[in-house]
Amino acid sequence: MVTTTGMHTPMRTERAEGPENRAHDLRHHGDAEIRDDGSALVDLAVNVRADTPPAWLRERIAGSLAGLAAYPDGRSARAAVAARHGVPVERVLLTAGAAEAFVLLARALKVRQPVVVHPQFTEPEAALRDAGHSVDRVLLREADGFRLDPSAVPEDADLVVIGNPTNPTSVLHPAAGIAELARPGRTLVVDEAFMDAVPGEREALAGRTDVPGLVVLRSLTKTWGLAGLRIGYVLAPPEVIADLERAQPLWPVSTPALAAAEACMSPRALTEQSDAAHRVATDRAHLVEGLKEFASDGLSVAEPAEGPFVLVRLPHAALVRHHLRTLGYAVRRGDTFPGLGEDWLRLAVRDRATVNGFLQALDRAMTLAGGCEATGL
């Protein structure tokens, strides 16, 4: 099913089970780029902040190991998250990363017409499909800067999922525009896994209790380098939290992960997080400036980028990605995201020295890819 919606700039709404959509590998993630033969590469594929977790956080986690004989008790960490966002503890659920939250939502909520706004992180749709749901997609367009037109979302959707800032486009949607998607009887899920990398967390909806049906997901794995520990949380109305909690196994979050969650809510952590967000913004500007030097070679950057990653379109992207690997750099392919094709790559923001080395490698990789294409190799 393909329909055209939106008053000014048409966006496509389509059934996710169509034959043209099954080509997208919804289970492919950036970590696949650095496994096995990619383990020695400079990593611009995974959106985890480099040089993390910091020493003080590792020490806090290590200190929790003395309590491993006891079952995990999440009350203190849950209270810390609630205090950080100014909400009652009944509106907080701790999860084994944001990915678990998507599975819980797909399994626990009774929905008839879920819609996922793409391009975005593919795990929400994968979880919904695995739970037996038919999923519609709203595909945002490059011509519109991958920006949301709230009128493009079908009125009959009773579950809407959107990322902010969005992975992989790095678009930061206005909070007011996302809030327009709220309706009586609709669950509005906003994935804010990268919001803590935005200076001031502007456009955040976390902590809002005035938006009907709002569910906000947060992850602590990206900014703090805790992907291997698995910790995140959900902020939602108490009745939604209760439904999700019933779908969780007993003791779903480990004691070390709970210690990390509590530590990351501390004033010290929030200050460090804010400083890191500003560094990311500076490093991202340097990356984007360097990428624009390739405009004459056909490379374009999706702008304005607001997350800790940048989406680029360039000729022969698959070949460029291959040559970058031979030159020592891993980047994320874009064709597994619905709404994107083989000419897209996602690049994680790194420090200036790493970016400079990458840009030199990109220059060489694009030259090699162009040569291969010209000779038919």
C-alpha cells in the first residue's frame, strides 16, 4: 500500500511487509562493522562515545560487584532517574538498554495500527513485526531534510514511533511538532537515546507529563560507553509502566547496571554529560566542514546535523565503504534503513585528530572507488 500524505511536501506511507521493504535488514546494526576482521579498524560505525566509560564510572560499577550475591534492587536507581527528570517513580521503568524497551512495548501494548517514522533506528519496527503486528511506515524525504510533517502520520495510527534526534539522519525535530502527534487513544513513543548528546537537551520531551500517551525512551549506553552493560529507561504514564513491567522477566537489570544508572544521574555526571555534548557539537562541525570539501565529488551532508553522527550521500558508497576498511576505517552502511539506499553512509563523530585521519582516508577511498567504477572492476 502506498499513499501520499502531507499538505505541502508529500511523504510516503507504506506497508512494511511489502516486497520492496523486505530487502532492508532491520537487524543490521553498526557493531557488525567492527566484529571479527573489523575489530582493529578505527570505529566510525558505532554511535558510542569514544574513551568511555570514564574512570570514575568504572570504579562505581566495579564497587557494585561485592553485592552480586543479592538479587538486584532497582529502587534507588529508579528514584534517581525520577528525580533527574522531575517525575514520580511510578512513571519510570529501568530496562536492559532501550532495545529491551522496544520489545516490551511491542509485546505489552494492545495496538491495531502501529506506524514507525523512517529513516530511523530499525529495532522498533523489528520488535513490532516479531510480535505479530503489521507495521506502516511514514518515510521522510531527503528533499525535506528528513523533517517531520505531523500531518503525514495517518490519523488512525494508535502507536507512533519516532526518534529525536533521529538515528541515522541526525535530525532534531522540534518538540512541539512531535507533541502534535499525540491523540486520545494513541501511544506516542519518542526514542531519545541520543538526546543527552544535544547541548541543553533542547527539544527533549523527557519529563513532560502534559502530552497524552507520551512514552519516552532513554539510553545510557551511548554517552557513557555502556553498550556491553545494557542500561536504559522508559518514562511514561503509570498505567503504561505497569503494563511494561508485567511483561519484563524478574530482575531484568543487573546490579552493576543499576549502579551505573544511579551514578549517571548524579550532578557530577550531568555536568560531564553537558560538557561532552558541547565537545560533540564542536567535533561534528569540524567533520561536516571537512566533508563539504568533497561536494565537487558528489558528496552531500544531511543538515543540520544535531546528533553524535552525520549522514552522508555519495557516489559508489558501497565501494567507498569497502576501500575505507582497507584503509583502516569502519563506517555504517545506510541501505539497511528504510527510506535510504545504497548511496548513504552514517559516520560517528570523533575527535579532531581522528576526523582528520578519516578525511584523508575518505579522499583516497573515493578516488579508488571512482577508478574501480570507471574500469568496471
